[in-house]
Amino acid sequence: MSPRLPTIHGITEHEAGPYRLERLDLEFSNGERRRYERLHNRGHGAVAVVPLIDEDTVLLVREYAAGMHRYELGLVKGRIDAGESALEAADRELKEEAGYGARDLKVLRALTLAPTYMSHETQLVIARDLYPERLPGDEPEALEVVPWKLDALDQLILREDFSEGRSIAALFIAREWLRTQPR
């Protein structure tokens, strides 16, 4: 049984760039009081796309990662624009970043980044039945598309240039989901 959620006695908000910072005055069921902070994304969420060129091969992209100041290999990812569904955003991002559209898209689940202090969720989408189609994107340079066999995930997760947690989790989730699906 889950414990009773803390009582929120007050919330103050502050602007923090693309986020809204909230400070919560909390009281826990044992009477302890604490102040917590959490970040809320101002957008409509994000998608991480597992594009399968065939049932055994995912398409990854290599792009500049400013946070680490290096090129990073990972999944197609991006924000969900206003008025877009997760599936529409996934298809658009796939066309912009990898040069493919998908006839078969399915949301597998939501992933969180740091749920103890962020409300941000990323919808994990599997994309199959791909066809070539490119849309202009917001990347400053063309992204390299790298096919990777799902049965070689053990090698991928040990690479220095493949470190993003959402991509790692998404590939394992997708691989397990695919094992339960009829071929």
C-alpha cells in the first residue's frame, strides 16, 4: 500500500527559462514539514522514437549534444508541438531527423527523466513500416543515421557516445515489447 501523499500547504512559482520552478511547502503523514522544488516544462511533452527499418534493426541518429559538448548517438527525439498528438510528433520528428516516415506508430509508455523534481514526461513511440520522406528540421546540420541490430544492444550500451538514459531504456522496452508481438 502506498503512503498517503503529503499535504501541500503552499506553492510559489518562479520563471526558470523553458521551465517553471515551483517551491512546495509540504507536510508528510508523520507531521514532518519540508520545502521541495520541482520543475514543470512549459511545453506539451516530448517523444522518443524507436524507428525499425526491419523487425531486427533500429535507426539511431548522431547529433551534437551541447550538455556534454560531443556528438551523441541516440534515438530520434523531440518536443510535441501545440495541437499535435504524440504519434503526430513522432512521425514529424522521424521525418526531420532521420528522413523517414512511418505507416505504423504506437505509443508504448511514458518515461520520466527525474521524477523526484521534474514533471517532464517523454512518450516512447515505436515506428514500423518506414518509408523515405524528409521534412526540414531545426537541426543546424544533417544528422547521421546509424542502423543498429537489436540483438547487439549489449555492445551499444557500452559505447561512450551512447549515454542518454531515455534512449537506453526505450530500446530495451521496445525490444521486450517486440518479443511479445506476433511476427
